[in-house]
Amino acid sequence: MKRILQLSLWMLLLAPVFSGYAQERSVSGKVTSQEDGLPLPGVNVVVKGTTQGSVTNANGEYTISVSGNQTLVFSFIGFAPVEEVVGTRSVIDVALATDLKVLDEIIISGVAGATDKKKMTVSVTKVGEAQLTAVPAMSLASALTGKVAGLRTSSVGGAPGQQVDLLLRGDNVLNVSASPLILIDGIIMSGSLADINVDDVESMEVIKGAAASALYGSRAGNGVIAITTKRGKSGASGAPQITIRNEVGFQSLQHYLETSESHMYKLAPDWEQFKGQYTKYDGVTFPAGYTGGYNAGISGSRVIDDDGYMDNPYGVYRFNPADVFQVGNSMTNYVGIGSKSEKNNVFLSFENNRQDGVVQFRDGYARQNFRFNIDQEITPWLRISASNLFINRKIQAPSGIFYNVARMEKDIDLFAPNPDGQPYNLRINHFNGEVTNPLYSLYKVKSRNQSRRWMGNYTANIEFTSWANLDVSQTFEIENYRGETINPKDTWSIQGVYTNGGLTQDSDETVTQNTQATLNLNKQFGDLIMKAKLSYLYENRHYEYTYTTASVFKVSGIENFSNFSSINNAYSEKTNEIAQNYFTILGLDYKGRYLFDGMFRYDGSSLFGPDARWNPYYRLSGAYRVSEDVSIPGVDELKVRVAYGTAGIRPDFSWQYQIFNLSQGNATKAQDGNRMLKPSKTAETEFGLNVDFLKRFSFEGTYAHSTTTDQFLNVQLIPFLNGGYSNRWQNAGTIESKTLEFTLSANWMKKQDFSWSSNFVFSRVRQKITDLPIPAYWLSPVSGDVTAFRVATGETYGAIYGHRMVRTLDEMSRQLPTGATIDEYVVNSEGYVILAGTEGTLTERPILYAENGSTWLGKIGDGNAKFNMGIANTFKYKGFTLYVLLDWKNGGDVYNSNNQRLAFNNVSKVQDMTNVPAGQKKVAAYWNAGMYDANFANAYWVEDASYLKLREVALGYDVPKKVLDSFLKGSIKGISLKAVGRNLYTITGYSGYDPEVGTVRQPIDGIGANPIYRNIAFSLGFNL
């Protein structure tokens, strides 16, 4: 009886268990894409409220055990999740709909696996297709301006096809480029980002600092920009998707540079009798029929008028900048074809892009891009993919033309003939042989620059299990460049004779091949999700360069090197670089709220010295999604994060070696080698806060502090103490940088027919050179211009150094000449100290400030902005869309070397006294001989470069689908019309063409600089 009671008790206790097992059953089904009906592999299928789950196979099929009336949750990156109550069903098929918002928030770069932005532990900004195509940039080089917090850009030169200078956070490296590493479909780019077309791009991920970019090791100290191009898609019926876009635009200058309308030279008593013909100067005899330009029949020289003011009119006003600058045409023709089936997808595209620019006789920039991307499933466990891009580019850049145009006097006749009848008389100014006709060189000199580039990535993915797979990839980039400049035999010189011409050719080839194997792991253990990678990367780069130049053709019209008696100069170079890299990364996600990421990388490169061949990098980061544990009214998502990581920059090829100078077969020692040379190292700590609130706002704030050590410094040596060598590259020096970034997205209004959304990005960067164990030195000038930027301990990178003028009598009292008293000096109307009684006279001059008997040299400006901000607004009303992007740079100086040179040539607007009241005028020499300061950097020519730019504007209209359904039997799925404006208007106090000039590191408006062009275009797009 006792045993029966015990058995009965055990049966009662186990009854729920047996009942559960009795009710447990299997449910299976297939998950497909709602968009095209194709199966979706890798979809997570989880029993709601439990850790029990499954993953769909390559055919989208799954099987899972359930008990009772449970609910299945289907989720996959880029798709909206779906819940299904099981009920009595044993087969449940599900179609997932694409969620573009979710897709835009999935990050794939720098992490262990594709990660929802809400679960990121480091700072990565994703710019999706919608932002990129709102106003399609002429190239990817400028597509990110004003859209990413912490990104600073500069036009460098502004010419069509020219690379934009990109800087992520602080400029942390000395003597090497601060440009970020560029990846496109996993290919490490060495060519120009300006050659990549926007229409092919799916998204761009900007990995800003060393903490986030540590995964890329010794090439990522300046951050990373990862570009993902489009893959094949199909329409609802399975037919290919075809996109066609044609754009026609017009490029122009926002304004012409204002220069002096008057001159300072004495006019002949009868000068007005020759008005409309030429300017007749006193003391100069002109030949009969003279109309302008150099003429051997002229005798005498013009002399400065008695008062020295530039307020005398010209006898004729012929010169017009519009004779040189045109309204250039721009054109983009694009077609993309995408197709997707159950086991493969294909994407092909072609773009033709042409930009004439604004300069006469220059074809500007032309580019053709051909793309072929394919993904193919060979077996359920083997998939292959390929990305291919071929680029053909031609460019003619008008170097220095804007300065040459600016220094024209107003009576210049650009169209006067040369002595032999050729147009555009070279010696355009009889009294200044340095000034030449800008149109002549544009007309006469043949300049051709072209390149061909092929980029490819070929990858095989082998799936071992649902949680482990292997990627094996081979990437390459092959670029061939050829440049040629021809001066024909009958090219005029300023001496009035033929130069007999010359020919210069240069060419290079770069071949980069990378091989990589990566083991990907993705496994869930209860509430813990683990993502990991183990990877090996082998890099191989080969570079060749040749340069040849010769002058004095023997025979006219034969433009090759066999037509010269001798070669002036020839040079060639070959280099090879090899690197091996190992890395591992682990990402942990516990309950979707506690997040951790750790990685380690070990890089070895032939660029490092033999005794420093291998260098480590690592990252530790974590985040806590507070809102998953704590409910805060109005707060939808709250996350705090912290990260610490290291990354580096590799030295240049030759810096580790002993270098000899070769001349006529003789070798002399120059640079000593350094076997311990290693990459610079940036260590960064990053703190972040992410908040989504009130169902319409999203905020991200980031503070980053980085320290870059082991800078590359060219240390000068005493030759007789160092074996005859005069310099050596060493690792030394430190830069610290602090960055504050904010991003705010707002959906102000969203109704059926109207919506308004905004995006604000803000960044503030502060940096300092904290250690420089060599004497301060100057940066090599950009645009072949004034040396004005100095590197020194305790300074910011971008500090402008030079002379300044005495501003107060107290300063003057400390540098009085022997025997002089302070009563002999006054402060003039411009605020500068001059000799008393000279204001407004021929002898008025500012006085250079001096200390301890020597001309003062110090900081006169800083190119770093107080802050940068981008403000984007998108308004939608029915089928209409208005997009406006404002780009605001507050503070930061530009050195206006251009205006300094114009003052030397007596054509600067500041010298024009025409409308200046009597008693307030100053002589031209006040600037020409005073403020000019012998072309040395002087504080007078430093200007505030703040601006507010209307960077992008687009007004578009999408034809309603119901209208298209009744047109051509619905064969056209979409029509989009758009009017686009780029760089439309700039609000600034800067006196030059444009305050966005030079590089971020050296903002200088030099004689080789080009302003940014305004572009107005009209676009028509079709989806078939």
C-alpha cells in the first residue's frame, strides 16, 4: 500500500512534465522576402519569452519545437520582425517586409558582425542612400560634407574632379597625410575618392576615431570610411529593376574677385583724347595706332602720381573676368540594372560624368564608371560574390589661373594678337613683364592627364554550420596614370621670341593585391549572443613611376622625344610593399542590454624598420542600454557607452633606409637609416550617450580624447658625427586631441500628405602638440605659396606664424630707433603706428613689430574653427520633396596670400582710393612696400574664414504610381524630377573668392587655389 501511495505521488508530480512532453510538437515552414518572394537564410526564429530558437537554412526553411499555444518571433537584419501565434498549425510560412529605417541603422564596419546601431559600443555614423541621393554629389569626395559630426572638409582647389580634403576629428599626425582609410566593398583604396560615383552607393559608414577604427590597425589612425555599393534587386514580378538618371547642369563662380578699378600712375595732360583706345601715361610716348599690350615702339616709363593714390581712372576699361571664366556645363548619365533570383543576384551600372568647369580652353573633367557586382549560390554551403569597378578618367586642371586673372589691370586687352598673329598676346602689360595673358597659355599649352583604374573583390563564403562560416577574398586595385604637357615650338616667351617649345611626360602604375581569410562565428547561448571573427590579411603593393622632360623642338609639329637634341631630365622609381596582419574580435550581447566588444590585431609591414617589424593594436568597449531595465517617461532608448582603442599610421616607403643622392654617377650620403622606425600610435578614449525620446527625436553625443605618439620627425644630424648623413627619420613627438560631437535627428511632423524632418550635426575639435623634441619647423606650403604654418610645442596644428605691425604707442616705445622719441609716432586710421605727419602721404608706412632688436615672429592666426555644424531639413508634401543643407563653419582663419600678392602688383581692392573721401586716403605703397612685407607671412593678411553655406538644395517631384499604372501599361514604375543646387550661396566676411580654400591643415588662399564652383542642375530619373 505504501508503494502504491509513493507511485501515485510521483505520478502527480511528474504529470505536468509528461503533459508538456505530450503536447510538445514540431513546427516548420519557410521564410521569404515580401519584396521579391525569395527565401531568406539566417532568419532567427524564437519562441517568444524563451531562449528556444532556430535559424533558417540557405533555402529559408526552419524547424522548431513548440508546446501549447506559443508565439513564434521571426527577426532578420533589415526586415521588420513578425510574430505568429502557433495555435494548431504545424506549418507556418512567413514573408518579411524590408524595413528601410532598420536597414539604415545596421552597422557592418569595424565590428564582429552586422550590428544594430542601438547595440553599438563605438562611434560609427552611417549615411544611407536617401541622404546621399537627396542631392547626388558630383562625386563621393564631397558627398559627406555637412552630414557627419566630427568630419571636416576643405575643397583644396575646387577644380572639377579634384579630391576634397577629409579630416575625421583631430589632425593627429605630423608630416604625413591625415586622410582617413577608404574601403569600398572591402577593397582598400589608394586612388582618389573623387572618381567614385554616388549612384552606385548603398551606404557609407564613417568610423571616426582610433577606438572605433582599431580593427584596421596600422592604417586606421585617421579613421575609416567604408563604402558599400549596391547589389542586385528585382521587382515584385521577378523582372530586373532598371534605374536611369540623367542630369544636366551649369557651373559658374559665385562671384568674381573684386580688384582695383583705378591706378596710381600720372596721366598725360591730353589722356582724355585717347579714352576708349588706351591709357596714356605722362612721360610715355606711344606709337600711332597703339591699343594696348607690349609694343617695342613705346618709349619712356610710367611714373607714380604726386599723391601716390590709386584713384586715377584708366583710359579704357576692356578687361572683364567673363572673358576668361565661362558658364560650364555638367552632365551625368547613369543606368543601373539589378536582378535577383533565388540563388543569385546581379548588378550592372554605367555612369558618364562630365564637368566643363568655368575656365576657357580647358575640358575640365570627364569620367566613365563601369560596375559589375554578382552574388551566386553554388551549393547550400558555398556562395561566391564579386565586385568590379572600372574607371576611365580625363582631367585638365587650370592651375594658377585665378590668380593670373585677378592681377590684370583694367585696360588690358586679352584679345590683342601676338606679333605673328597668334591670338591672346602673351606680353599683355607693357610695363610689367611678370604679368602675362592668362588666355594665351590656356589656348596654346596642351595638357592631358588621364588614368584608368580597375578595382575588384572576389569572395567565397563557406558555411560550416548555421553559426560558423569562412570568407576567403582576393581584392586588387590597378591604376595607370599618364600626364603630358606640350608647349609647341612656336610658343611665345615674355621676351618676345619663340621658346621653341618643350615636352613633359610622366606616368605611374600602382598594383595593390590583398588576400584575406576570415572565420565568422555567430552563436546564441541562452540570453547571450556571441559574434566573433578570426582573420588573416596579406597585402602586396607595387608602384612604378617615370618622368621625362625636354625642351627646344628641332622640328615643329613632331611632339615626341626623338625631336630633341637632348633630354633635360629623366627620373624613375619602383617600390614594393608587403604587409601581414592578424586580428580577432569578439562581441557579446547579453539580454540585448549589456554589450561588450574586444579585439586584438597584430600588424607586420615592410614599411616598418627591420627591428620594429610587428606592432599590436587593441580595443575594449562596452555599452549599457539603460532603457531596457529602467522605464523613463518620454525616453524610448537610453544608452551609455565607453571605448578605448589604439590604431596607427604607417611611415613612408623610404624613411627607414639609408638614402644617397646620385648625380652623374656619383653618390653622396643624405639620409641615415632607422631600423627601429615603427608606425605612429593613436590611443583614444571615447564616451558616448544615445537617447531616443518622445517618439520623434534621436540624439547622440560623443566625447573623445586621443593621444598620438611616435610621430614621424625628420631629425637633422651633424654629418661629421653621423657618418656623413645629414638627417634621419625618427619616432618622436606627441599630439593630443579632444573632440565633442552632437547629432540630433528630429521628425517634427508626419502626416498623410506632409512631413518635416531635420538632422543637425555639430563638432568642436581642440588639439595641441604637447611634445616636439626638435626645433619648431615650417610646413611645406600648399599651392606653391607663402610659408605660413608652423609646427611647434604647445601649438595647435594649423597655427599661422609670421610678422605683425606695431599697433600701439606702448609697443613702439619698446623699439624706438636710437635718438627717436615716442612723440614722433602716431596711430593711423587703420590702427597701425606710423611716423607722425606721414598719414596719407607718399612716406606713410606701417612699422614691423620687433622684440629684443629682432623682427618679431609669432602666432598670427589659427586655421581651426571654433565649431562646425550642418543643418539639413527635408519637407515632403504629397509627391513633392524639398531638401536643404546648410553648412556652418564658425571661426578659423585663412591666410589670404592671394591678396598679399595682388597688393604687390598694385591691383588689390584695398588699395583702390577712388571713392575714399579726401583725408582718409592712403598711398598704394602703404600696402605695396609696407604691408606686403617682402612676401613674408604677415598678420595683416589673415582673415576670419567663418561662413554659412547653402551647400545643397533640391526640389523634387515623384509622379504618383496611379498615374504611371495607366501609362505605357505600367512598364514605368517610377519617375522622379529634380532641380538641384550645389554650393549655391555663401555668407561670409572673407574678401577672397571663397573662404573654403586650401587644406584643413593649411587653410591658405594661394596663387594656385581654385574656388568652389556653383552648380545648378536638373535631373530626370526613371525606374523600370
